[in-house]
Amino acid sequence: VESTNTVNFTIVGLGTIRLVWWDADVNPSHAPGANEWANWTIRAGGSSGPIVATGSGTGPWDGIDDVTVPVSATPYWVYVYYQYWDPDAGFFEQDSTTFPNVVVSTPGQVVTLHY
């Protein structure tokens, strides 16, 4: 009879959080135009966790931002604040989207978030 063995291991690697304006990844005509913009913050573990990455985009751009992050058992908290043209209102509006529980658990994984 063999004694019980215990092994602990850590997965090391990188994944990607892909931030997409509306549906610009499948419909390029919906990419942000002039005076439309987005600012984003990614934190580990929640809204008050350590900042992992920040960034922004100003239109016109393709509306797709790939952010490389470490693979982690701790979920990421992603916040995007943006300005867009509202054709019905006839002016620019600002809004935000929060993704509170984004898991990147496998090296090479791409998690796509539409805002």
C-alpha cells in the first residue's frame, strides 16, 4: 500500500480580455466615430482591488481593445466609461458598463466583453 501524496500547482500564463464597443467586432460600421471615446480600468478581485490595467480609445478607431492579463483564479473587475452619439436624442451621451466577475483561467484564453 502506497501512502497518499499531495501536489500543489499554480497555472502560469497570460490570457486576454477583449473589450468591444457595441458589436464592432462583427460589424465594423458600428465602430466609434469622431468624439466618441472609452476609458477602461481592470482590477483584480473587485472594485477596490489592485489595478491590473487601464487604457482608452478615442474615435475613430476600430472599437476593439485587447488587454493581456495574468491567468488567475481571482476574477477581474472591469469598468468601462464611454461617450457615444445618440442619434435619437441628437447629442452625445455618456454611460458606463461594469463586468464584476471576469474569469481568465486558462493560458491563451480570450474573454470578449461588449459594452
